[in-house]
Amino acid sequence: MRFVVLLLPAWAGLAQEISLVQVATGISQPTDIQADGSGRLFFVQQNGVIRLFKNGAIIPSPFLDIRSRTQSSGECGLLGLAFPPGFAEKQYFYVNYTEPGCRLSVVARYRVSSDSDSADPASEERILTQSQPFANHNGGQLAFGPDGYLYIGFGDGGSGGDPQNNGQGKRTWLGKMLRIDTESDLNRYRVPDTNPFVRDDPWLPEIWSYGLRNPWRYSFDRETGDLWIGDVGQNRAEEVSFQPASSRGGENYGWRLMEGLQCYSPSPNCDQTGLTLPLIEYTRQRGDVSVTGGFVYRGSRFPALRGTYLYADYATGRMWGITWTGGGVQNRLLLESRRNISTFGQDENGELYVGDHGGGGIYRIESTNTPRLSISSLVNPASREPGAVAGSLATIFVTGAKDSPGVVQATQLPLPTTLDGVSATVNGRTAPLQVLANVDGAEYINLQIPFETTGPAASVSVRRGTVTSPEVTVQLFPVQPGIFANANGEAILVRVRDISLVSAALPLKRDELYCLYATGLGAVDHPPVSGDVASWIEPLARARANISIAIGGVPCEVQYAGLAPGLAGIYQVTIRTAAGIGAGPKDLVLSANGAQSRPVRVIVE
Ligand SMILES: [Ca+2]
């Protein structure tokens, strides 16, 4: 997957989108903040103590004290904590620490004692250990993925420049993200059969992805399952890497071939084939030194932050937010906190916290913005091309219109002009709404561009309660044909004879009647009122434009082109397939007054 990266200028001093509200003090060198789902928070101290925050206060006695097994220095000590799925019943958890002297990393399970606010320091069961050639770059994070497996990020072993080339090594866990199954068998971990290198000698089977330098903090988006990795850089650039939830593992994040977006070794002319480059990088020019990866905000208290990935630099305390915009990302400065932000944490409600390593404070992140409502793009829902056509359905991608995941669909005709308190106007006229959705972190509205819309452009704004988004203006086309296709890019074609859907199993036949569905065919005879559907009987709402269809370059007879009966803002084209169409996958192209749609695929018998 490739993304266009739009880096916005991040002016110092101007950014103040968030504030830090202190919730606890006196935490010695916090390295992790975790929640177990009970309302409690667990503050991990680098010296080997886990402090428990309950009912708004720190419990005086520690939740866990393993100071006899570890020692804080530099990047060494107690570094990570993870609660497995089902912790409330299991009553055990996992920690990641280095032994005194920092030559061994230990991932171990500990059990809660009969007092649920206290764990038994003698209950350690080691899951795995990793020898450390150098004292730095020990990783430290533990995180259970949405698949229930434990993800363990190890740094490259340390020193500088990865002298052992561990990041690219196949026989070491150093410089890797591991994925193991700790829960199926408590006596020994298992390697999931779906790990990418499980049958690929000489790779170690635990390896999930590689080419990492020091993935100090990483997190799964609790809503989408995407994995965000803050990977600490060498001398030039800090990086945030992104692994979509659909990943099957095996990513090579590039270290030490590359540091961020530039070749490192060899430099220049490193081989970038197959590398997954960071989503963003930032350089050290302004005193930034070490990235601390955070979380995608999925809480409910601050709608303006929803869907934003927050991260920070440890040295300067600068905090940024990454948001998706259409096909790319925006990275913006949120706050100059001037704190040594060593870790983020997320509670069960999705609210976020940070730990100040130097100052010992734990802070809740709050948004200082009123809810933000904005439109990132307006596209033809069939072709995904930007632009609008009067009478057609359009999709606008928005932020701040729907906080929680789900789809709200209009249940009446004519379509309503409000869904869940959200409305939209096009050139000042309220638009009929079909869908308001928040799916996989993307918010969008399907609306009909009113038939009455005229002019060279359509200016659209969205309103929610008392908040109105800035206007977005796109070109208004007389026609902009687009064909509805499925997720594989195949045209949605219905065989009229038996109302069956064309598919690889039921390919298109010649000399048969088919319907396809389209947008952007423009003005029609006898239009219904905006938001309503056309009549099934004469007089039909035929398209006024000259409509033609070609499959594999062979023109087909168009029997009807006009509004689709029963569907607001959607057109139907009924064709008789030509006898001369060749067999196999073919491009289907729809033309309106000579303007051609993007081709969609169809399988011909
Ligand atoms: Ca090390």
C-alpha cells in the first residue's frame, strides 16, 4: 500500500490543540501506562515497580515489585506491561524487563495474588528471553493484537548503526516484531501457523515483521486493528510506521538499509525493493531525538480528536497528530508539552494518557478544540472521481460527523435531509441524505446533489448541531459517468432474465439483456423531486444525454438509460450484449455525450 504524505507546516507556538491534565505525580520514571478494563490504571516504573491508580488515587503499596530482578539505567529496566484478553478471569499478566547489567531481556508472566490489587512477585514464569549485545535498543513494549496473539517488539540489540545487522537478520529476534500465542498453552508459547516465516527456513518462526531499529512504543487501533509503530531513529530521522489490519506480516521496515526515508547502509543506493517505508518521518533539526509512539484516539470525550494518531518526541515533548485525508495523511503539531514523554496509555474508554519520564507525572490528554467538522473530499461514489453532477448520488468524506462506528441509513422516501442530527447543503440548498457512516475509521455521507443545482461548481458544507464545516467546492459536471462495481473492480451487472448477478461463476453471455447501475448521467426527462425516486411506468425518467456502452470495445444496444426505479440518485442502463464480444475479462465503458467512464471489468463467457 502506498500513501501520499502531506506534511503541513507545524508552526511552533501556534499549535495548542490539546492540553495535558495531571492525574498523578511521584511516579518514578514511568515507562508504561496500561488499563485492565476494571477502571484501574497501572503505571509502570522503570525501576521494577508497578503502581496502581484506582478511584482517582495511587494505592500506596505497589501492584508488583520486582526491583530484585531488574535495574533502571538508560534504556534498561522494567519496560512494558500487557494484560491478556480475558484478564478479569485469568488474573495473570505479562511484563518485559531487562536483567541487572542489561544483557538479557525477559518476557514473563506474573499472577495476581488473592488481593486483586497486588501481584505475586514470586509467581514469575518466563515466556522467552533474548540476550542483549549492548545496553540500548531493548524495545520494551508488549501488546496483544486483535487476533489474541502477543506482539513483542525487540530493538536491533543496540550500540549505533546496527553493527550486527540484526534488523535484516533472519536468525535473530533482534530488530523484529515477534508474534506468539501465549494463551493456548500456558506451559510453553506456540507459534501461530499463520506467521509469515513459519515454514521459511532459516527465518525464526516467531518473526512477524523486521527491519526495525527500536520499536519502543507501538499500539493497535482498537477500532480498526491497524498497528502503529514508533521506531526510534539513528541520527537523522524518527519514524512512524503503519501496518494495516489486513496485513499477513512479513513487512520489512527497512533498518539498517534505510533510516526513515533515506538510505543508511549502504548510503547512497540502498536496495529499497519490498520495503515498507514509514508513514511519516521527522528529522532532528529542532532538537527532537526519539519518537514515542502513541495511540489512535478512540475515546468519546473529545470528538475533535477522534481518529487522530497521537505520538510525541521524548526529548522535546512535542506532540503531533496524524489523520487520514482521502488518499494521504496529514501530520500536525498538537502541543509543545516540554515534558519527557516516554509512553502513552489508553484506558478502557479510549481516553489517552502520557507519562513524563523526567518529571514523574501522569497526564490525561484533553482536546482544547470545539468539535471539528470538516470535509476532506467529495467524489462520485461509483467512479471515486472528484466532482458532482446534479441529480446524482455523491459521497463526501468527513471528520467529526459521526463519533462511533456504524451506519445510519435513510428509511424513507423522499430521502430525509437530516440523519442523526447531520445535514448537508449544496450551493445553499439542503441535500437529500442516504447514508451517514463511520466504517473502519472513515466517516462519510452519501447524499444526492439536488436536481436544482446549477453552475460551474458545487459548494458543499456539513452541519451537525450548531457546528458547520468549512465549505468544499468541486466542479459541477453536466455528466460524469461512473459505473458501480464490487470490491474487486467488477461491474455490478444484473441479468434481466433471472435477476442473477454476473460473476466469475456466472459470466456475461452474449445477446442477453443486462442492467448496470451508474452515477453522473445528468439531466432526465420527468425528474422526480430531489430525494425521491422515478416512476416505474411511463413517462420514464430517461437520461437526456446520449448514452452508449462498449464491452471489450464492442458497442452494445442501449435499451434504457435513465433513473433507476426505486433508487434515489442512481441511474440504470439496460443493454443487450452484442454478439461479437470476445470471451474472458473485458473492460466495460459507459459514455455520456462522449464523456467516458473509467472502465470496469466484466467476465464474458
Ligand atoms: Ca540492547
